[in-house]
Amino acid sequence: MLDQFFSQISFVDIFNFCVFITFTICYTYQLYYVLVVLTRKPKQLTAQKNHRYAAVICARNEAAVIGDLVHSIKVQNYPSELIDVFVVADNCTDDTATVAKEAGAIVFVRNNDAEIGKGYALDYGFKIILDQYADKGYEAYFVFDADNVLDVNYFREMNKTFDNGAKASTSYRNSKNYGSNWISAGYAIWFLREAKFLNQARLTLNTSCAVSGTGFFIAADIIQAAGGWKWHLLTEDIEFSANSILDGVRISYTPTAVLYDEQPITFRDSWNQRFRWAKGFYQVFWHYGARLAKGIATNPKGSRFACYDMLMTIAPGMLLTVVSVIFNAIIIFLAATGMMSTGIMIASSVSSILFCLFNYLVFMFLFGVLTTFVEWDSIHAPTRKKVLYMFTFPFFMITYIPIALVALVKKGNWKPITHCISVDVTEMSSQNQSLTKRAQR
């Protein structure tokens, strides 16, 4: 009987089993992250000193929202004389520069259609600050996107992290338009999951976090040593994170510093943005993957796991799903056209495709449910939408499969994402009174 069983095992079964084992070995540790978050509280910090900061914002045709962000920085529960706001109006054709200046920001106008992207705009801004504002004595720089608004206690909470020695830190990324539709909710749940079940776990375990686009600070000496912003891949934030971990710089996380981010609401904008992210992750993996793999064995002990964690973050894990589905689809096609005559392979391939997609949907649904219930009070949307979007989240995530596939073969470039949702920071902050206490749970 045993011989008969093994005789029916095909190379298709072996391939699919190897894919399953690879996923399990690589990513099971993130389930431990969930356990850490649910059972342990992050350490509470206090600050002995208020430090001096500069906020750097890159904006391209963001006149509709840039004023809200600058205003939310100006009304912080933190000494206003210790925060300067710089806006890089990058290749703008609207009134972004005027609106930002009227709101109280120092504006740099950049016109460069050869070097396109946030990384280049940041570099432009930092170099001017280092050259013309060196006497201001900035101790760290904050990076925000133009569509953000900040909770009124944001700088106060981030200052606690910086005062306790962090060289870089990301923050809690919430959404100002969760309830717009299933697309914006999909983004919001993903970022809430990233903040709660990745970065908070990393913080608690004293390993390095990763910055994610917006809402982070970097110590001034890092920017000075780099001579500006030297990370120019499509996902400059992940590139900075990978480079920092390799250099032994631990990125912290501040769960009580709340930032509200605007998410795309059209599938076209979502596709363009996530395509750029997917392409950017491939770039970072290509440039840093080997060094991170080497760092797992050779870096100082305190950063070896961080190298592994970052490698798993940038590794094209989605491609395993894509390759598995394509491989089994080819087997089914060959069998259907008579090039393979075994029914065992057909059954195995069909069941493998269904098993792969079903497991992915179930896993994402469980993560969506867990994130929604744990962060329930932090989500600004009616109850019916919170419940509904738990069910649509897996389908939002499964659209990453074709995006990851297209990103393999299509050239990536920066495309603008429309931002038009204006909110008052006091409105958001009034709904956020309990978050500081909940972040310690």
C-alpha cells in the first residue's frame, strides 16, 4: 500500500509541497508577532528634554491638502518654536507652493523633469536645509506626505522616542478616509496591521522596525553623514530601512504618535501606486537581498534577526504564489491538450491552485478580522462599514497577484496619485482620545 501511495506522487505534488514548506518556514515567525502583541505591552517612555526638529514634506500638485498638514504641525502640543516646516513644491503646476507658504511653511520650488520621484525631491530639500539652515541646530528630521494630518500630540510622543536614544522611528499610521470604499479600507487595514502586528511586535522584541513611506523621523547626524537623502529607488522608504539595518541602525516605533493618511479610492490609482511599490520592492531585493542574507550570519548579534525580518519583508513572497498558480495552470493546459495523459497530475494541479488561493483568502480574512477588532476604536467609520470591509479585504489583497506579475516585466515609474480629502486635525484628534491608553495594551 505504501508503494502504491508513493507511486502516485508526481513532481507536481513535490513542487507544490516545496512551495508550501518554503512559505511556512519563512513567515511563521509573524504569527509569533501576533502573540507578542496580544500578550505583551510596549514600554512606556518619558522625555527629559524637548528637542528641535524640522519637518520635510514633498508635494506635487497637492494644493487641496497641503494646508491641512502644515496646520496640523503648527497646532501641535509641543513648543512651536522647536519645529520648522519645509515643503518641497516638486514640479508643481498648481498653487501648492502658495498654499503651503500661506499656512506657515518654508517653501523650496523644484523643477526637474529628469529626476522624478520622492527620493530626489527629498534630497533636494535636505541639501538646501543642510546648506542654508545649518545654524538652526535641528536634531532630527521628520518626513511626511502632503496628504497627511497629525494628531495634536504627535510630536510630543515622537519626542519621547528620540529623547530615549532612537536614531529613527516610524509611527502609527491610521487613515482619514477608511470609509470611502473597499479600496481605501483595504489600504487602511493593511497599514493598521503593519503598525500593530509588525512594528509594535518588533518594538517589544527590541528588533528593528521599518519605515513605510511617511510619518517617521531620522536623526540629523544620519542625514548629515549621507549628505542629504541618498536613497532613490522607487520605494525609497524600504531602501532606507534595509540600508539602516545593514549599517546597524535600529529603527524604532512610536505607537502613541498617530498620523492620518489619505488612501486612493479608485482602482486605477491603487493599481499605479501598488505597481510602483511592487517594482520598488523588487529593486530593493535586487540591491540589498544578498547583503541582508549575508547579514543574518555576519552582522552583530543584535541585528541578525532584523536582517532576516527585512529580507522576508522585501523578498518577492507573492511571486511564490504567482509561480505556483502559473505552474499548475500549465500542467492543466498540457494535460487538457493531450501532451500529458495522467489524470493524477490534473487533479493535483487543480486542487493545488484552489488550495493556494483559498488559503491566501482565508489567511488575509483572518488578519483583516483580527486587525479590525483589535483596532476597532481607532477606525473612523460606521460599524456596518467596519464589518463589510473585513470581508472585502482579502479580495483587495488578492489583486496584488496580477500587480506583482506585471511588475516583473513592465518598467516602473512614478505616477501622481490624486489627493483631495481635506480634514481638520482637531476633528480627527477629538475621536482619538483613548488611543494612547489602547496603544499600551
